[in-house]
Amino acid sequence: MTNPATPRTLYDKIWDAHVVDRSDDGTCLLYIDRHLVHEVTSPQAFEGLRMTGRKVRAPERTIAVPDHNVPTTLDRQNGIDNPESRIQVDALDRNAREFGVNYYPVNDIRQGIVHIVGPEQGWTLPGMTVVCGDSHTATHGAFGALAHGIGTSEVEHVLATQTLIQSKSRNMKVEITGRLAPGVTAKDVVLRIIAETGTAGGTGHVIEYCGEAIRNLSMEGRMTICNMAIEGGARAGLIAPDETTFNYVKGRAHAPKGAQWEAAVAWWKTLFSDAEAHWDKVVTIRGEDIEPTVTWGTSPEDALPISARVPAPEDFAGGKIDAARRSLDYMDLKPGTELTDISIDAVFIGSCTNGRIEDLRAAADVLRGRKLANGVRGMVVPGSGLVRAQAEEEGLDQVFLDAGFEWRLAGCSMCLGMNPDQLSPGERCAATSNRNFEGRQGYKGRTHLMSPAMAAAAGVVGHLTDVRQLMAQTV
Amino acid sequence: MDKFTTLTGIAAPMPLVNIDTDMIIPKQFLKTIKRSGLGVNLFDEMRYDRDGNEIADFVLNQPAYRNAEVLVAGDNFGCGSSREHAPWALLDFGIRCVISTSFADIFFNNCFKNGILPITLPQEAVDVLMDDARKGANARMTVDLENQTVSTSDGVEFHFDIDPFRKHCLLNGLDDIGLTMEKAPSIDSYEDQMAQARPWV
């Protein structure tokens, strides 16, 4: 353990508070406070427990919800057509009940994407360790919780022991100074960060995001930032908890109450990086320099301001030259094309990156009184049943329907196309999700990542555009 | 888990950088509730056309590399999702070792849980190994975990670093869970302390 007298980062502090056992080589057994489980990466883990006669050590710390495979159409209470998807969802249902873990089944209004449900229900709290068999577990770092994705073998390890064998990562600080320009959102910030650091820039590190522009973000914006820490290669992303965090957590179903709340806040207030703490890597970006940002290629690092042009392979060095050539071919784009000249066929608003209520509000603000361009299809998929209900209470569903969008039930949907929501070959999508990998949204589908407001604006004009220009025009 | 000690086999060159988990095993194959049988779908969308026919110039479809046991890959191999289906698919195909200049963290971890050895080496070394892999089936690479070396078919040898605990587990085919369960008393006492210190957790 680090000597508490020496300055520590937020990551160091959370790590130290969870060490159960430390080996001579520095490898630690780390206690896990919350284990989130979904249907895709858990069946083999539960099967492993059955085969070895092991139990779930702490079912009360384990939360299961189906999200990747579930259809998002209104008729889903009739069951899942795809037999393999149905088997996985049924397996989670059986495993959750047999092993007695907390569980939100498909037809529970609290069901949704696991990374939206955890914070919404108050399972995610500052200073915790949170894991899930899903790389976007980094989302929970927005609360100042050490949260990261694990593989299925580690899922089984956590189920059986409530711990993980870990070696410590290095500390990386990403500071966004100053203020963001109007119309620039958390999504633009994180895409800009990844463009700057590359998808391997955070490998071996835990990133703490800080600076005035981060401080000024809402909890939902902070979740968008940390969600994509993995896209920058980092093991986890963190934002120190503050009043914004406490206000978000207070009163949620599983948040502490009464005297325990007071004690918790007192501890949470100690969770920040000390002024003299050591950083292995530091990246600083001026908030004022960030524009609405979109991706052009098939890696999240292929991000540029909307005012830019599609780059040429020769603009890069090393192995990236061939990768860029392959991306341009896959995306059917020519170097030198204005990004705003790229026309789209589809808009997807949703995912654990941008499927929360503020995201839907931002998209609806653009779409109010406007319609999708001819030939463009659009889908809005709330991140949870509760987000959907809140949006309906605010009348956002009607805004989306009037604009020509489909209004769906909660799930991962078109972010990874494990369910019926997919792009067709060659179809080009403005998406609020997190990965533009080849085939991710559907075989030969083409993905441009951007913020909800930018995706809505692209839908209205039929091509990528700067949402600020659209909003300057009266409806 | 199978032990990993030494391996002499065909190495396939995949110089592309940022080979992500969606490329290694596309999402439609994650619907299985088993660990086995994914090898046929390894690199599915690069390996087959829409009708399921092999794409002849994809490396693992070339006669020389159909029985490859080592992959020499571009930087940042395995980036993207946490799906352990990626190492399961590699293993089921017959790949026991992947060599690159860097790996994404979660993929790197997942390899060790499945008896696959991921080796990180500097660019110059990977370049030499990549060239050796390009020689095809007659050039066999040798990986020696005990001595932490990789050698080309010409006998050029590179030393690699590895975490001692992971090396030990891989050499002996040890199951992490069993090892951790021996530490149950430490976990019990941690939980007791935390029930006092942070009862809200």
C-alpha cells in the first residue's frame, strides 16, 4: 500500500481502500463493491460455478439486467424471435433467480442498459470498485468509482470470490481547461481527447479527467466522458466526486440514507487527487478549442472537428497509413471531402454513451418543429425504462415521432447490433454510440460517431453538419 | 486451462494496427452460452464473404497459414470490448500466442485466463518477427515461456518480459479462482472491517 502520508491520486486512494491481500510482486487482491452482470458475458461464468459447485459469494452486491440482446420494439413482451438471443436472455433469468442476485427482468420498468441502470438505481457510489463483463463499465468512473470491464473468466472470479487479482495501472491526467463553447457537449470533448491521445494512448493507465470544463459538466455529461475512457485505451476513467455527484446520488433507491448518508459524504469528500500527486502522463486541452466533433473512419481516434475535411492516408505515419486506407475504403470516403458533405441514411440516438434523459432533451431541442430529411430513417432508444418514462412525461416522445423517428424501448440496440436493430450493408449512420468499428452496427454498416444534438441535426439536413448553424436558423 | 510451456509453430502475419474485438469475433457470434466452437468464426467478416465463401487473400485462408499457432500483429491488438469470445475464438482456431507492440488491457488479461500467451515487444523486434512470419509454413517460430524468449526460424532470439505471477499460472495451467479461494479468511476479515468503516457500501 502507498504510504498515506505521501501525496496520492484519486485512483491511488480508491485502490488502497480495496486491497484485501498483496503479493510480494505487487499483485493485489482487490475487493469489488459492485458487480454488474448482463446476458452476453455471464452464461459461461455461471456455468463454471455450477460445474465446480461454487456459490455467488455476495449476491447482494451483484446486479443483473439483460440489455445487449433484447429487442427494442414495442411488441417485445411477446418474446424474442431470435432463438440464440432468447436462450441468452433466458439463461440470465434462470441464473439470476437461481443464484439470488438483484435482477431487473426485461419487462421491469427499471430494465435498461446496465451502465444506465446502475447509476440510476444508486448502485454506483463514489469511492467504490465496480466491474462488469463489459468494457463500457468505465462509465461509472464519473462518480469517482474505480470501474472497469472484465472478461468472462474474471466475471466468474468475482462471482465466486467478490475480488479480482489486479496489478496497478499508471496514473494519467487529462485536464480540460476553461469553458466549452455553446453547442459543444461532453461527447465532443471525449472524441477530441481520443483524437489527441489515440485509441492506445491510455493503455496501462487509469485516466482522471479534471479541469474547469469537466467540473462544469452534469453527472450525465461526466458519464459520457468516462464511458469512452476505454476507447482511449484506458483501464478506467475517473472524475472526482463533488456536490454535483452528491446531488445526483441523493435519494436514489440504493443510495445511503440518514446518518449513513452523512458518513458517506464525509468520506467521499476525501476522494480527490492530492496537489503534489505523481502523474505518469498528462494531457491538457483548452476547452475553448473544442468544436463539435465527428468521426470519419473506423476507429474512435479518427475524430475531427466538423469544419475539417476527410484526411488522406499519407497524413498519417507507420501502421496507421494502411489502417487509414482500409478505413476510407470501408467508409467509402475520398480524402479532401468536407465532412459536412457526407450524406447519411440513418440516425441512431441511444446507447450507454448517450442514452440518458439529457441526451434525449438535447436531440429533441434540435428536432422540435423539424423533420428528418427525405430518405433518412431515425431511431431513438432510451437507455432505460425510466428514461423512457421521463421523456414521455416531458413530451419528448412526441417531438421524436413528429420528426419521423421511431420511439423504442430500452436496450443496447443499434450500438452493437446483437439484436434486430442493425444497419444494412453500405448504410451510413450518424450515431451517438461509442464505436465505429467495421461491422459493429451491422455487416458493412458505416458509423459516424457524434453527440445527440449533432446526430439530430444530421438527420434534419441529411448530411453531417454543424448543429450550431442549423440552430441559428429559425424553424 | 491448458499449460503453456514452449511452442514451435507457424506464425501468421497481420500487420494491421488497431485490430479490434469486433474484427476478431463479430457480435453475432457472442450469442453462444458455451466457450468452444468459435474458431470457425474467428475474423469472420475479414475471412468470409456474405455468402460464407472464404476470401482467398485473407491470411488465415492461405494454405501456408491455415494451421498457424502464432499471430504477429500490428499495434494495439484486441482493442474494444471485453468479450472473452475473442481469446476463445483464437484458441479454438489453434492460436496459442499473439505477438505485438501493444495490447488492449482487457484482451491482454483475458488471454492469460485461457492459456494464450500475449507477448509485447518493441517495434524493431516485431518487424523482424513479422518478416519471418511472412515466409510462410516452412518458417517456424519458437516461443519458450520458461526462458521468456521468441526465436525466428533463422534463430534470431528476442527476450520478452512477463509478470511473474501470470507466468507461473500459465506454466502450470493454474485456475485463479482456486488460488483466490485459499485466501477466503483475508476476504472475510476485509468484509468485517468494511462493515464497520463503510457500512453503506
